[in-house]
Amino acid sequence: HSHANTLRRTHTQPLLLLLLLHHILSQFTETWTRHRTSMTPYGY
């Protein structure tokens, strides 16, 4: 039973980290794209 709990924890933790990382990355990309767009005529 404790093994299942450990397994669940190890599966949930990286998922939460991944979600957090994805959120930060999207926020960063959004800001970066907006910054670049104001500087250059291109979207990238």
C-alpha cells in the first residue's frame, strides 16, 4: 500500500513541475515575443 503511495507521489510531482515549467515558459515566451515584436518587424 505504501508502495502505491510512493509511486503516485513520484508520478504526480514531475507532472506538477512540468505544468509549472510550461506556465513559466509560456509567460516568458509571451513577454519575449511582445518585446521582440516591438523591436523588429518580424514576429520571431
